[in-house]
Amino acid sequence: MRESSRQTLAILGITFFIAGAIFVFFRYLKPAYADFNAKEALRHNKIESIQLLNEYKTKSDEIVAKYEQMGDKINSINAALPINAQPAEVLAILDVVSKTKGLNVSSVVFKEIDNQLTDETQSGLKTIKVDVVLVGTYDSFKGFITELEKEIRLMDAVSLKFQPVTSADKTKKSSSLFSFDFSLNAYYQPISNNSVKP
């Protein structure tokens, strides 16, 4: 074979080799490369998602730990604003405070108030009205009010009327004893269906 034929065959072989390489590249390698890039992007997104989930888990664990540390505060909030009226608790508070201040409880009347549409009812607060009649000195009642303000249960004084207590023959007035007709509202917040129990 002549030299030029060999060169032609070599050029032709190289051309077929390059054409075959280009064919293989476009037919097999380029789609595989695109698929590899797509899978690499997906893997990168999943790694970011896992890191984000780990951050959320860490934050969630921190919130749960804070919630568990706030147990006493949550109990205090539940004591201040219980989920039902608990008139026995209100009666016990009135009884203990009045006895420690030297007042006698003559009567106690509880009445649930139908709340009109107010800020309290929009927030879910309910009210129980307590009318109590106490007998004692003015200083005792003043101490009673002071101690009642220190109680954790959420209550508001509504009205107060007082008058001197007359003796049995109704002609003499006992100068130091008064009858205090005192009204207060005690609040509670029932759990609605949308609320989450602590």
C-alpha cells in the first residue's frame, strides 16, 4: 500500500473514531451526565432538608425543655385562671382570709354571670359573681381586702356597702362592728375545642 493510501485510511479511521466518540458522547454520556447532575441536585436538596429538619428538631427539643421547666409557672397560671368556676375554691379562699382577719361570714351567694359580648367573652373568660356578707371591724375588713388582693386567683371587687351592726334590742349600735355587703367577680377560662390542654 502506498503511503498516501495509508494516510487516507488513518485519517478515515481517526474520523470514524472521532465520529464514534461524538456519537457515544451524545447518545450515552451526555444524558447520563444530565441525569447525574439532576441526581446530584436532588442529593444536595435532601442534605439541606435533613439539616433543616435537624435544626427544627433542636428547636423543638429546646421548646419542650423550656415548657417542662415552666411547670410551676403553668400551675400558677392554672391556679389564677382555672378551667371551670370552682366555687368551692373561692369559698375556701374567702373563709380562710376572713378567719385570719377576724371576720365572720354571714352569707355567701354564687351566681354565674351570662357575659355580654365584651373583651372578656371574646377572650373566652367566664365570670362567677360572689356576694358575701361579712361582720367585723373596719380594720379587719381592710386587712381582708389586702390579703384578698394577694391571692393568686383572678378576682375583681365589684361593690361594697357597709353599715354599723345594731345590737339585739336594735336601739344601741355597736360602735366597732360593721356589716360588709361585698361583691366580687371571679374569673375562669373553659377549655374550648380549639384549645390545647397543657
